[in-house]
Amino acid sequence: MWVEAEALASQNIFSQYIEKPSIFRDKKTLTSTFIPDRIPHREHEINQLSVILAPILRGYRANNVFLYGTCGTGKTICTRFVVSQLMAACEKGGISAKSIYVNCKMKKVADTEYRLIAQLVREFGGEVPDTGLPTDVLYRMFFDKVDGSSQNIILVLDEIDALLRKVGDEFLYNFTRINDDLKKSCINVIGITNDLSIRDAMDMRVKSSLSEEEMIFKPYNAMQLKDILKGRANGGFVEGAVDDFVLNKCAAIAAQEHGDARRALDLLRVAGEIAERNGELKVGEEHVDVAEAKIDMDRITETMRAQPKHSQAVMFSIIKIHDSMDERGKEKWTDSRLLTGDVFAAYEQICRQNNMKCLTQRRLSDLIGELDMLGIINANVISKGRYGRTREISIAVSEAILGKVRSFLAGRFE
DNA sequence: AGTCCACAGGAAGGGCAGGCGA
DNA sequence: TCGCCTGCCCTTCCTGTGGACT
């Protein structure tokens, strides 16, 4: 016993990890935030965007541009690539320019008008409290900072649809008007969105001045995805660690899900991590299968953990009804379907058992909508004729994932 | 054709916490 | 300290909805 302990003590617990050969060469290459030297199958879009932004190199303002396309179609990476090239060219040519990238979906950072402007002021070194200032004061601070910098500003607003849905398009109108008053600087806005329909929701004034140029990014097909993965795998894995059939599988899965390159990369990277943990020197198809399940499970369980208590209670009510429907052959409930009224009744019971103040049915309705948006449940509005209009709710995740969520929530509410 | 149900979902506003300037 | 500003979470009130029922 002592001998073993001594042996262990003489050896660092991580030495095994350090000594073991890794199948990764440079794992960063396999992340969606990495910007490679070449972006395959987006040459046309890159060219188009650089033509739009080129006037900046002559000190002029470029047209504002809106980029549309579903998740993982290369909008962000192409923008980052073009902007970084533009910045390098500006530096070389002695042109004063600054790029700012903001993800409008980032919680507590830029998900409201106030936070977005505050974040922009901070980009210029200004100090702004998290709350408390009137918005017009904030706009004035931003204006002064921008004009004082005497620069051509390239403002990239990623996932702008999230903010538009939340606060409306008034803030975009302010951005478009700000250029009229700036004397020494100008702002070029690049808006990126996953949602094409957001265009219709925008005010005409905003639409005409902000969408001076529009670009649509089409989803990748399986062959293109495989090409992208191949390029990344060459840099990310050691030679011989990934075979073509593994790339094919990752590409095929991602192609089925709207040609999402981000998803393909995640699958490949996580499959590599699983293979390495198993002490293997090659990624196999079975690792991709495990990776697929793991990515889904991690996403759902992490999302559920991050939800407020009442949202968790609503989810637990849904799971409880779902379970009892299975047990009792769907007899107990008013209908064979899981409806809002049933969820509210179960939720009230859980609140009572846990000494929680019950939220109203109106609020519960919103929470159900949020869980639907997160992809954890499906909630469709249906009409049951004279028995009213309600939501039909079903669980949208696999039994394995549901098991994890169930045990986490049971620990909180039972 | 009109009635009715059980909600959906929009609008308005309350209450709270946190921050600022006078 | 006080009034005013913000975001956030929530309630209350209200209108709208669509199909079964009468």
C-alpha cells in the first residue's frame, strides 16, 4: 500500500497525459472561431464583401451590408476574414480604421439596446455602468468617442435578429442617422442574421438605409462540408489520425441538418476527444456516433441547468405528466395529449410541494414558449373546437437525454 | 349561423435592484 | 438623500382564435 502511494507521489498525476502521444496537432484549428488562411466554397461571397468594403481603403464610407443565411453557412467567418484583411490593408496604406465585432445574442453583454451601446463605448476605452444612465446620454458618449477617434469604423453586429426581436429596430435607425452628424469619422454597419424574415419586420427607413447591400449565404452540401473538414483536419490532427470515411460521416450528418459547418466541425473535434480519452490513435465512425449523442446531451443539460427555477419547475411538470402518461396508458389526463392546462395544474402542485410562489398561467405560457424555442419541447397551438384553443406539448429530446434532465430536476424538486 | 371554450398572446404597468447626478 | 434612469421579471387586463357543438 505504502509502496504504491510512494510510487504515485513520485510521479505527477498528469505525467501520463503528457507522455501519451496526442492525436491532435492543433486543436484550435477544429473550432468554429478559428479563421483559416483559405475558406473553401465561399470565394464568391468573400470577393463580393471585399468589393462592398473596398471604398474604406480610399477613406470613404462603404455601403451598409446585411448578410443572411442559416446557422453554420460561413457568414461570421467570412466577415471576420474579410475585415481582418481589410484592417491589414488599411494599416499598410496608413488609413485610420477600426473594426468592432459584437454578438447581439451574448447574454448580459449586448442583448439589449443599453448593453449594446455600453459595449461599443467600452470598445473605445470608455467606462459605462451596467445600468443607470439614460440611453440618450449613452448615445452621446458613443458619438463623441467615434467622432473623437477620427476613424472609419466597421461595426459587425452578429446575430442581430436576436436584438431586433427583443427591442425593435429603433436602435438601428439611430445607427444609420449617426453618420449624418459625424464630422471626422464614419460608421459602416455589417449586420449578420440567421433569420431572413427579419427583413420584413424592419421599418422602411431602417431597411433602406441599413440594407444598402444584401448577401445571402446558401447552406453547404455534404461534398463542400467534407472539403472544409479535410482542410481543418490536416491542421488539427496528426497524420493518419482521421480517415476519409470519418470525414464523410461528419459531413453527412451536418448536411442533413441544413448544411451546418459548425456542427460538422464540432462532431469531428468531439469525436477526436473521445478517441483520445479512450487511448486510441485513430478516430473511428463509432466515435462520431458517441460525439453526436454527447453534443446533444451536453447542450440540453447545460441549457436546463442555466434556466431560472420556475422554468425548471415547468419542465419538471411536463416530464412528470409525460412519465405518468406512459405508466397509466394515457388515461389520467383530459386528453391523450399534453396540454397547457395540464402542465399548469402539475406546476402548481410542484410549487406547493416546494413552498414556491406560483406564477400565473400567462407567465407559464411564456415559459413554455421559451422551452419550445430552446428545442427541449415542441409546443404547437391547436384548437380543440368548443373545448378551446391550447398548446399541444411534446418532449423533443431523446430518452437518454431526458433521463439526465429528469434526474437533475428530481434532485431540485423532489 | 351563432355560441362557446380554453387558452394564446399583445399591451400596459408594477415592483425591484442597481446606478447616476444634484 | 432623493428623483430619475435602466433592465428584468412578473401580473393584470384585454382581444383574438378556430373548430366542435347546438
